[in-house]
Amino acid sequence: MGIHHRMSVVLLFMLTLSFFISCNQQSGRSMFRAENSVEFDTISLVARHHLDGDTANPYCNIEVDFIYPVSSGKMNLDMLQQFFIRNTFGAPYDTLSPPDAVQAYIRNYIENYTADAGTYRESADEIRELNSLISGIDVSDSEHYTEDFFYSYYESISDSIVYNYHEVLSFQVKQSNNKGGAASYDSYRNYVLNLNTGRQVTENDIFNAGYDTALQRLIITSLLEQANAGSVEELEDLGFFGVREIVPNQNFLLDDKGIIYTYNKGEYSAYQLDAPQVFIPYEMIFPLLRENSVAAKLADLK
């Protein structure tokens, strides 16, 4: 091959590459390697344990749906799995593999339930024995009667991937508990990972100093809009409280549209209400964002 022909091939390759890159950038968002090279698998388990092994007795029931990373092209996989396990099940489990962590968490849940039932039985026996020593007490009346049975417990725990692009990984853990009452308590925990650094993203990482006051106003505005309320007083009539003092609570997610804060039941709203999910678009918070932070880079994608 002659030198002029080789130069023509190289020039053609460079022109083709330039055309490919420019086509990917025309829309304002390059999709070249936009999706993170992280793959996931899921462990789903349901376990039920009856006291004393008798199906006629109360029981505890636990459901686990754990989505966890099985490969990672950027962040160390062991560290990534450890982060998911620690923030889903707790620090005591983060040295275990995902399947072992799930099994250990379920086993510990059953052991705690059995221990609670044993404590209740001991207390009930002591109360009955004490009442029997006091003359004139009818232990069968409603005031002094002590139930023999214990309550059934229920728990479900799961996580979901909210955003997995541009070196940002956002996921949410949902946990629901019921220990014999009429209602369950649901909680949401949000996490954002910077896959370039391997660190969890915090508010201080993405916001300039003094962001609290400005963000507080935006959170209140978002709550008013979502509840279709005209004033803070109307929000309070709906079951919210302390709204004027609401602050960013570090419990946030990031995606390519904005930031999402979750306020769990009891933070600023009654337990009867669903946990508020407060969305604020990037165009509203752009002046508050640190330059070159992951949030600023996501905002620039638009």
C-alpha cells in the first residue's frame, strides 16, 4: 500500500470518528458510555417461623427482595456490594457475601422475635403470679387479665435502583415493619454513589455553603404544589407539622432531572400520610450547586 493511500485511509477514519462524535453530541446529551457498567442480580426470600414450631401459634414473617451488584466496570465490586449490604441490612452484615447476608439477616430477625416472645411470656407469668397473691383480685376481668398469646410480627425489606447513569448510582431502601399493631411503619433510606470516587454523595458535596435557607424555601414550595395547598396552614390541616422549620435531611436521590428528598412518616407529617417525596428540578437549584459536583454535571446534561 502506498503512502498516499495509507494517509487517505487514516483521514477517512478520522472523519468518520469525528462524524460519530458530533452526531452523539447534537442533542446536547452524549449517550456515548452514558450507562454505568454495573450489573445487578436479585435475591428474593420469604420466611415464616411459628412459635414452638406449632402452626396454631403466632409467627413472624419476613420478605426480602435484595437487588445487589454482581459486576462493576469502575468501582471495586467488593466495596460496592459492601455498601449495598451495609445500607440495606446494617453494618453487622457487610463482611458477608450477599446470599449469606440475607440468610443471616433473616435468621437474626427470627431469633429476635423468639426472644421478644420469651420476654413477654416471662412478664405475663410474673404478673399472673403477683395477682394471685393479692386477695380480692379477679384475674379474669378485663383489668387484670393477661393474654397468653404473643403478637405476630411482619417485616418486608427491599431496595430499588432509581438511577444508574453518568457515573452516578442512586438507590432506595424501603423497610416495612409491623409488631402487632393495626398499622405498619414504612421507612425509606436514600443513597447516591459517585462511582468515580467510590464515595457516597452528601449534601456538602453538591451544594455551596449556606444552601440550607434557600433549599428550605424550595422544599416548602414543592410540598405546597404536590399537596395542592395554598398555604402552610393548609398543609398543617392535611396532617403536616413543623413545615416552616423543615430542613434538608440528607435523605436524597439524584437523577438526570433533579434532586428528590424523602421525609419519612413522623418527620414533618402524621403517620397516616404517605412519606412525602419532594422533587426539585435542577433549574431551581442550579445556583446552589458546587461547580463540577456530580449534581452540576447531571444538570448540564439538559
